[in-house]
Amino acid sequence: MKVLVINSGSSSIKYQLLDANSADVVASGVVQRIGEPVADGSPTIEHKSDGKTFTHDGAVPDHAAGLRLVFDLFTESGHDLADENLGAVGHRVVHGGEVFYEPTLITDEVVRTIADLSSLAPLHNPANVVGIESARGLLPDIPQVAVFDTAFFHHLPDAAKTYAVDAKVAAAHGVRKYGFHGTSHDYVSGQVAKFLGRDRADVNQIVLHLGNGASASAIRGDRAVDTTMGLTPLEGLVMGTRSGDLDPGILFHLIRTADMNVDDVDALLNRNSGIKGLSGVNDFRELGQLIETGDAAAQLAFDVYIHRLRRYIGAYLVELGRVDAITFTAGVGENDAKVRAAALKDLERYGIRVDAARNTAKDRSARRISPDDAEVAVLVVPTNEELAIARAAAALVG
């Protein structure tokens, strides 16, 4: 069965058509700057298939138009969706709240409920709904499945998911730790068990999903017992543009003394903080270049990032008691050897060692970067959220 996976953002759509069994990718692409004017002539759609790239240079007025153009590019590239044995469309949905914690066949009622949960993810769920409605309109006879970013963390222990705020207020407004990047944490932790040749139920592990958005999880067997992101993706690690953990009193201080309103503070903490707020850049490649030139602000940004990351690694070591593997994944985790080395520096007494040669080797496959005799396996495992979504959708409709 082939599955079209769609990740709809506020002004973009990322997509892949892949075989859920073999993991072979038939085509993939991205639609950018939806609803925005195009003046520079750069492509708004890039579609890759069979080693070739097909583009669209014109404006994309809305998500439905974007998907129609994508379907045209499928046909142009020799993969008309009508001929591809398309069995399902899988949608990444960021927030499932307390309602959705398993892959869910999409109905009108499901769409309405996802929209109702937008108060918990105002930047994400509305865009997810637009992508779902557009795809349902264009592919009315194909089953559509929602896979939720929060699902893997739905069953966190009460002590881990509960905030120490008034219980009635929390219950009335859905205030709890939900966690995000769950599809990635679930997929990678499963791959770790396969890599180690062990039953997943017997593996305790820490997964570090380090990209522009970043999160860590503590996983005992096949269940997450803690994660860094909370009610929203803002909590936890320092990220590309997000602050991560901070004293809540900072919000009140800025509102009272800096003449900032709620929207100003939201923009500050979500879009203009983190690595970008400290150094001016949010790409770790650019950050590394700045550090090499002696830029003090860039070095501080790196140090703050590592400090926060190590703090959570330490917390999860204690929480799990026994750790069999620590795994790096996502863009920074998979590609930045300096981050990996700094995050696990001087932890030998806990059985954690990093082999310098293995860590810096140019290899994009799943691999061990600790010595073979290390008590804790340190791994780099590429994430594949699209494949995880495709398999979840195929399993539900199959």
C-alpha cells in the first residue's frame, strides 16, 4: 500500500508518497509561501521524483490550490496518483489534546474536534485542519488518517504530566504536559531496540530529538515516562528560536516593565529567543562558523544550549535508574558531532562514553558512536516521521 503523507503548516505543505511496507519513497516535495506574493522568481513548489526535480514558480493562493498543483506535478513526473495504488492519506496533526492518542480515521466530527483544540496549538492545528480539508476535497474516495504528535506521550505518569497549579483551573482548561515530536520519539526508540537486537520492552533509553525544535524523552520499555515539551512546544530545551524553560515570572516582568502585551511576549519566546535570540542565527551550521571566528555571543548560545541539554540528560538518568541507550536524532542530533560530544562530555562514571572517531565519521545511517564495550550505547539514529505516519495510516485502514 502506498500512502501520501501530508504535513500542513500555516504557509507551507511538506509531503511524501511512499510505500508503507518497503519504505521506498516514490516522490516528495514542499509547497512554500502559500498565500504570499511572489516577486523574486524562486520556486514555490519543489517536487522530487526518480532523481529529478520539478518546480512551480507562480504564486500559490491557498492550500487547496497548492495540493492541486502538487497533484499536477505527480502526473508530470510520471506518477499520477490515480495509478499509484494510493491506499490512504496520512496527516501529521500537532495537538490531539486529551481526545486523540491513536491514529484516527478522519471524519467531519474529527476535523471539528481538531479545530476545537486550536487553543492548545494556535500556530499548528488550524493549519493542519486546512491541509486535511484540502486533501479530503481533492481525494474524497481515499481514507484519510490523522496521526498526532502528542499521542506517544498521552500516557505519561500522573506525576510527570501534572503541573502544580490549581487543579480545577487545570482541568477546566486542559492544562497538563502533552509533549510533542511523539511520532519521532516513538519511531526512533523502536529503531534503537532493533539496532541493539533487543526486545523493546526491555530497553530503557533517552532519545534526544535535536532540530530547530528540540525535545528529549525518557522511555522505559515501550512507554514514555517523561519528556521536555509541555502544554505547548515552548517548554524544555533551548531551541532554534524558542526559549525553552524559563522563570514564569519573566512574563509578568516583561508585561509590566517593557510595555509588552501577550502577543509580544508570545512572539519573543517562540520566534525571537533560543539560539537566534542569543546569537542572531538559528542554524547550527552558521552558529559553528560564528564560533570559529571567536564570536562570544555565539559561543555563549552554544554553551547555554548544551547546559540545558545536559541538565535533562542527568534528570532522565536518575528518573530511569538504568539507561541502556542514549540516542541523537533530527537535524542537529544527526549531523553535529560537536553537540553530541559536548552533551555527553565527562560522563564516564555513568557508563557513558563517546568514541571520537566514530562520532566524527561521515555516515548517515543508524550507528553506534560509543565504544563497543561501553555500558550505555550511544547511538545516532535518523528519524523518519513520514514513514511512521505512513505505517500508522496503512495499519489503520488496512
